[in-house]
Amino acid sequence: MSVQLLRVYLDDLGFGERDYAIGHDADDRHCLVRDGDQWVVYFSERGARWDEVSFDCEKVACMFMLGLFTQRYVERWPRHGSGRTR
């Protein structure tokens, strides 16, 4: 997965630039940036990086960030009592 495809998936989940930043730091958002030879995912708040995780490759960093937002999606719109069965 690439950062371009990550943007598509996040958009499909209903998240926009108010929720994340890719390629740059933005306050009160989850960020994915390239830092030297590493890809770094973190939450930015008042210039500080919280819960920072580094990866050697773009694909793994993107999958990690997608996982964070997939979890937020499920927490935001739980499907309890939807009547659906598998």
C-alpha cells in the first residue's frame, strides 16, 4: 500500500484532512511522515509527538495507520443491534 492508496481508503471510511495529515505535521491529528529512511506514525498535539511508531517501509506504516482509523470507524459507528447475521 502507498500513501496515495491510504488516502483513498481513509476517504472511503469518511475521514478527511481534519482527522489526519500525510507528509507533514498537523496539530491534533494522526500524522504519517517520512523521517530520513523511516516512516513515522504519531498523534500530533501542541508540537509534541504522541504514541510515535517508526517503520522501515511505507507499506507497513500505511497499514498501521489504516488500522488506527479502522478502529476509530468501528468505535464511531458500532453495528450493535443491526439485525444482521452471518
